[in-house]
Amino acid sequence: MFIRTVLGDKSIDELGHCQCHEHIYLEKGYSAEINPVLCIDDYNKSLKELTDYYDNGGRAIVDAQPIGCGRCADKLIDLASNSKVDIIASTGFHKLIFYPREHWIYKISQGEFEELMHKEIEEGMFINCNTNYPREQIDNKAGMIKVACDKQGLDNTYKKYFAAAAAVAKKTGISIQCHIERAETGMEIVDYLLESGVSADSIILAHMDRRVDTIKENLLVAKKGIYLQYDTIGRYKYHSDEDEIALIKNMCSEGYIDNLLLGLDTTRARLLSYKGTIGLSYIRKHFIKKMMDNGFNNEQIKSLLIANPKKALAKK
Ligand SMILES: [Zn+2]
């Protein structure tokens, strides 16, 4: 089994410490008009962040910005080559609030969108398509399907995109990672994807730790055998690290350590090289130690940050 990085396929045995939802480069565009922290466009600063991550033992990240929404595949390739960090790029779609009214995402048919994502995974990604329709293709491939929905969950506005993404996940064996706003909508997404034929071990629900009082919802989806991603670490407007660790501990004692993935969901506001708060290396430098102080052992840390990502990101 292998993982599809921007520089080629890599055996899962070669994957090291991996954070499964980050943003390391994001073109200044419409996303930044919605939220200024969604602009991460200084190549040297992004490289510095990744180099520091590598120097602290970080080995891989998933860049969760999908096609047409500020992703710059060409920059991710250069960053991976120059930092030695494995970067897994995303195809797929984000919340529709992040696309201007005239964007191609609204006009594309389900079939065309399916074909587009399929090409990104099996042939190569498209560049220069954050406003223009994707035409310019390179050889480097995407290794993740990012999908997203709003607070209300999987409503009609999102159905065609989800249907296309599910079909591509089934055909390619590449995992789907879903941005959700509320843990309560997780089950509906999981049920939809499972009913569409996507296998449970190819489904990742992101941001399941935004609220730490949602253990009930977390347990319900975990029982389905999917991956839950805790990527709100170091985002203190949501909760403290201590609360985060308590949630992880709870899930582990319920028997779900093998279903958890970790990340920081970095933006410009959190990357140190952009004068942000914590930096991409925060888990390596601080959070692991906090976990150990709270009773976690090496084996468990390795499960969360190496063994689980290997399985969750593998092309099946
Ligand atoms: Zn994100």
C-alpha cells in the first residue's frame, strides 16, 4: 500500500510523523477576502515553517486546501522538494462561501466534477485555476479528497459535490476528508458516504474536536470504523490543550485510539514564520510532551501520529 504525495507515491512503511490537516501555502484571493488569515503566500516563510517542522521530527502533512480555492499545486511541489517534508495535496471542494459568485464550481456538472477530481488523482493536478476553469495540468497528483459542508450539514446545495467525491473515492481508493462545522452533522455525512459505497477506512471527519463536549457524537461515528480528526490543537478560542487531551484520553479509553488523527489546521495566524501563535512544529515541540505528562506512552503517540495516518491516507 502507498500514499500519494505531490512528489510521487510512497510506501506506507516510509511515512513518518504526519499531521493530517494543515494549510502551508494559500494564494491571496477570495478566501482571504472572507478571512484575512487564509492567505499564506510567502514561499520563503512557508519553506521556513516546513524546514523547522522537519528539523523537529515532522515528516509529512496533508495540505487540506482543495482545487480552485487558493491551492497552488506548483508551490506545494517546490515546498516538498526543498523541505523534504512529504506533502499530500487535496482535490475536492470547500464550503461554498469560499468561492465568488462567478466561480466555475457553481457551473460544473456532477459528471464533470467527478472527472476533474479523478484526473487530479490519477493523472495530475491543475494549476492556475483558482478563478479560471482548470485547463493547465501538471504531472504531480493529489492524494486526498477534501469535502466540506456548512452548519446545516449535507443539504441540497452540496449534494452534487458529495456525490461526485464519493464516486471518485470509490473508484480511486483515495480517502475523503470532510470539513464539518458541528460534530452533530458527522453521522449524516458518514451514513451518506457509506451508503454511496465508500469504505469506512477511507472516511475522515475533520474538526470533530472543535467542541470538547461532543464525546457522544464522537463515539457514535467512531463505532462506524471511520477516522476522527482532532485538528483544533492549539486553537485556544475553542478550548485549552488540557481539554483536548482529556477528549483524546476519553476516546482512547473507549477503545478508539486507532481511529484518531491529529493536526493543527494551521492558517497565517498560527504559523510562526508568518508571526503567528504556535507554529507547525507545535505538536512535536510541545503537545506530545503535554500528552506524556498526562499519562500517554510512546506507543500511543506513535499510533496517533504515524500508524493511524499510514492507514487513513493509504490508497486502497
Ligand atoms: Zn482547514
